Amino acid sequence: MAYSASYRPLNSDIGDLYQDHASWLFGWLRRRLQGNQDDAADLVQDTYIRLMDGGRHPPPGEGRAFLTQIARGLVIDLHRRRRLETAYLDALAVSSQAEMPSAEHQTLVLDILTRIDETLDGLPDKISRTFLLSRFEGLTYHQIAERMGVSHGAVRKYMLKATQACLLALDA
């Protein structure tokens, strides 16, 4: 499947950028996605949507670098979502059929997990690490404090910040 850059967005600057770089970006993404042309094509479109939504345009001569930066983040997001989907589906596979949630519920849970993961990824390392140690490894605040070399009060503060950030992400 060859990628065609024949579509031209309304904004002339973005249209020129699309015309000049969409085919190149498709090839760049396809290589990073082990030849997956469908995902590469989707991410080309997502890159330009993100560019239009962001309202920032690259300086002359820096179009590829600018697009690469956006696309790289989208590739990371795609891999993160696929890892979450795989982990969730693996967890469902060991559940009994009676406990199997509906497809709609599964989609909702994956969306929530993705938003929490993205939120934690955007937090300082100590805060996200504290949350993960507490919620996914089941450590107590005292155990987390010892492992991370911080005070019990710091762990409480980190957990509060992480929990608030996750709740805000779920309200969005």
C-alpha cells in the first residue's frame, strides 16, 4: 500500500507541510512500526491533526524535525496503549467466563487505564513511582519510604499528588 499525500488541508502552511513531508513521514513511521502500514497511515494523520490542534507551526526548513517530534510522541502513545491492552486482555484471559466484562466495559476500562498511565507518565518520577508501588505492588507507605529513601510524610504527599492528578485526568 503506497501512501498518497494528495489531500490538502485548508490552512496553506499546513497544506504545504503536508504536501512536502507526508510521504516521508509515512515511511519514517512505517519503519518504526515494523512495517505496519495501517498504523503508520493513522499516525501520519494524527500527527497533522495534533499540529493543527496545537496551533504551532515549524520554522522554515525545520518541518521534518517538528513532525518527527510529534510523531515520536504518538508512537510512544500507541505502544503504551498496546501494552496496556495486552496486560488487560491477559488479566481477562485468566478470569472465569462469569467474570468477563462486556466489550463496552472492556473499552471503558482500557480508556481509564490509558488516561491514568498518561497522567502518571507526566508526573515527576518520585510521585508516579510512589503511586505504582502502592497501588500495583501493594506496598505500605512505610515500605515505600524505606525503598525510596524518603520520609513517610513525603510518601503521603506524593500519593496525594498522584491521586489528585489521576482524578483530574478521569474527570476530563
